[in-house]
Amino acid sequence: MSDKQNSLEQLNFNDREAVEAESVVRPKHRELVGVAAKVISFVAILMSLFHLYTALFGIFDSIMQRSMHLGFALVLVFAIYKPSKKLSKNAPIPWYDWILMVLSIACYSYFVVNSQEIASRMSYIEKLTTFEIALGIVGGLLLIEATRRVVGNALVIIIVAFLVYGLWGHLVPGALGHREFPLMWFIDHLFYTTTGVFSTPLGVSATFIFLFILFGKFLEVSGAGQFFINLSVAGMGKYRGGPAKTAILASSILGTISGSAVANTVTTGAFTIPLMRKTGYKKHFAAAIESVASTGGQIVPPIMGASAFIIAAYLGIPYMDVAIAAIVPALLYYISLFIQVDLRARRNGLEGLKKDQLPKFWEVFKKGFLFFIPLVLIIYLLAIGSSPMKAGLYAIVATIVIAAISAVHRIGLKKIIKRFRLGS
């Protein structure tokens, strides 16, 4: 048997489940075990349940909803992300990270409990107490450290530079200087209004984005990701440069349910990159195709990246309008990729897979066509004016029902709880 046939047999297009994001080794992450793993899993599950509750019964006022969302997120960050890449991923959570988690809970719980009083006060006029100022400083430092761990030093430097300018920019001579702002006014603006930390981007994350990420996780375990990959292989594998075109098609389809470049790469890349290499593509080109194709998934409707939700919120327009506007750019993006891949395959003399190496299109389609229902449901709900939160919630329910019908990918209670954890 040839290497190509061995590769295809190992991939097992019809039966293998989609690779989960948690299986990917990330240098920033620590591996949680024992009691710590159970505690953090419980926190993650609570976070998902909180967002499902607000999607079903309505969100809380802005500061309460956003501060609770951020509090959950900070606890998970300090538990999962190591303070340095050099530390062992198997090392237990150090004492100082437990302290940071407790501080995150205490600090942002204050905003949750006192959200109505904060919302009703006269900002910039009513003075903050010393305790409230200290709480804002601690909350800001926690947020900066979490940003450093997740995003890196570059964004932290930018944040600190603007904070320094805001506090001491009045000392700068000339047109770049500004009038002096007292520390109380500064903390008031950042933490005791909805124009600082608790502004629109965090609001979008605490409502729309979380539900769609959770929806993507349920689709993963339901077998939808694998179905879309199989469908792409069956449809494009026979053409010149077929494996690369399969990667593009699979990433574009998965982009409709994911909105995350990382999740898209993890799910499709584990199949398409080895397949491309076995059919003659160089490893760097195979990786490039997959990463670029997966990144484009963020602009494929109906579920796009976080920026699309933020655009809709800032402009005050329905999310559906943003999704419709993205159709043409998304098509142009993937048509361009197809052309590039085809030209490269022709130049290198690369052909598609043989017919006996491919899954049969209609057999694949019949096994998984029900997975299109959640996507159609989302489009329909958005088109009739439902909120993205409701659309995401009903799509999750639809996915569970569809998986219950399927004997192969049935979702039990344990898998549902696992999705709650992974979604958070």
C-alpha cells in the first residue's frame, strides 16, 4: 500500500471525530490535574450556565453582565495560562496565581453586587471612596497581567503608555499635552462607567460572542466538523491540487460555524496538512494554505469573528446587515485562494486523489445533511430580527437534538458538560 493510501486510511474520513482544540499543545497553557482541574472545570461550567441563563431569560444590566463575564474569564486565565512560557506545563498552580484568582473574584464581585448603585451615580461628580479607587487600581492591574499572559507584551506596552499619558500627559509641553486629570476621575472613567473597561467590546463578548463559541463547541462533538471535512474531501479531492482545495473549502465551511481562526485550523489542519504533504506540497506551503484559509473563516457568514459583532454594536445596526455585507468579500477571498492553489498545483504537476481513495459525496451528504439545520436556523432567526443571543441559544438546542437523532454522534450529559467547560 502506498504512503498516500496509508495516510487516507489513517484519516478514516467517515468515522473519525473532529480534533478538539484541547488536544493542541499550547506553550502558554498549563496542564491542570487533580483537585485544581475539578475546581477550574466547575468555574468554567458555571460560566457557560450563566451565559445560557441570560440568553434564555434576558441579560442583566450592563455593568453586572460584563463584570461577571470578565470575572469568570480572569479566573480561567490565571488558572490556565502560565506567567511564563519557560515554566513547566505540568507544574501545579502556584500560590500567587491562586491569590490572583481570589482577587479577581473579590474585585469584580463588588461590581456585580453594586452594579445598580454604580449605574445610578453621577459619574465624575460624586467622589469615589478610597476603597473604590483602590478596587479600580487592583482591577486594572489584574486585567493588564491577564492581557500579558494571553496576548503578550506588545499590547501591554501600548496600554501602559496610554495610562501614563492619561495620568501625566499634562506635564508634556506643547500641543501634545492635556489638562490634568485627577486619579479619581481616571478610575471613575475606567471602572465606574460603561465607557471604560465595561464598554461595548466587553458587552459584545459577554453576550453574542460567548454563545456562538459555545455553539461551535457543540457542533464539534456532534460530528458536524468531521462531516464538513468529509464533504469537502468528497467534493474537491479529485481535482488538480485537490487536498489543498479541500483545505480551503473545509475551512470556509467551518468558518460559517466557528468564527475562530484557531479552532478552524485545529479542526481541519490535522487532516488537510498531512494530506497535502503526502500529495506533494511542501510542508511550509501546506501550513500556509491551512492558516490563511482558516483565517478567512472569520469573515464567512453567518457566524463571523468577534469584530463583526462589535461593528454591529458600534454602528447600531442589525448583525444580519454586517453578515450580508461580508458575503462578497468572503467569496473574493476564497476564490483568490483557489486560483493561487490551482496555479501552484499546475506548476508543480500535482494531481488530485484517485476516485477509489475518496469518500462518496452522496453517502457523506446523507449521513450529515442535518448539520445544515442549525446554520439555516441561525440565518432565519437573524433575518426575522431575533437577537444573536437567541439565535445562538436555539442553534445549540438544535445541535443537541440533531445529535440525539444520530446514533454515531449522540451527545450525552457528560459530553454536554464537557462542552460547557471547553466553551468557556
